[in-house]
Amino acid sequence: MNIEQKRQALGKRIRAVREEQGLSQLALMIGSSKSHIWRIETGRVGVGIDDLGRIADALGSPVRDLLTF
């Protein structure tokens, strides 16, 4: 699995968990923009450890559960 595929897998997992929980305001919860969250969820950008931690906290999920690869 290359890095682009890993970004896409992470983004899909973040989106799936967010949608399972019915969260539409993840960007506000972590102090980011909707467009940045969209780029993360579509795998267009990498996510730093700080943002990944905030996303996991907002979703109530351990980081390891978001990394499915």
C-alpha cells in the first residue's frame, strides 16, 4: 500500500466513524475548516499527528482504530 492509498484509507475511516456518529461539525469541534476536513477525508492531504489526535478525541476513538492499514 503506497502513501496515497494510506491517506485515502485513513480519510475513509474518519468519514465512516464521523457519519456513524451523525457528526456534521467535526471541523468546528477540532478548530479546523470544513474544507480541510474534506481534504483529509478524501485523502487529498496528509494529516499531522496533532490534527489526527484532535480528530480521534472528537470522535471518541483511539487513533489506532482510525488507522486501518
